[in-house]
Amino acid sequence: MSRKKREFLSSELLSSFAKIYGFEDKLKALEIKDFLENYLSEDLFSEIETVNLKEKVLVLRIKSPLLKNDFCLRKSFFLKKFREVLKDDSLINDLLIL
């Protein structure tokens, strides 16, 4: 007879609640936003308004036209980086910069 697991890490609990209530995509988008906060300078990161993941499309809403253009030019690079952060290639199919 196997015993039930009684101790959980907070990240395990959060991910299980996300599965139950259907906001897994929002958690993944937060992981990407954390990565961008560490990767970009404070000034550049402040230009990013929102990060959303909907139907396997990552949507970045960026205020600055220069940063928006940079993301568009390096789209494949950032897409690869985001897949590495999430550790799953199947979660993101495309990157949309608005």
C-alpha cells in the first residue's frame, strides 16, 4: 500500500491549482516576464506593458517603437530563449509583438 504525499513545495501546489482552475498559461507568461526582467535593463523592461500566452501564441505589448522593432528583428532568437525558459518547445508556437 503506497502512502500519499503529505508535503509539497509551494511551486508544486501553485502548478496543481493552476491546472485545476485553468490558468496555466498565465503562470507561463509570468515566468517569461520574470526572465525579461532579468534579461533586459530596467529602462527597457519598463517599456513592456503586458506579456500574455494565449493558444500557444506569446503576445508582448511594447510601448517603445525601437524596442518593438528590436524584438521583431530578433523574433526567432527570443522565441528560442522563451522556449528554453519554459523547458518545453510545445508551449509556444509563435511570438506576436504589438
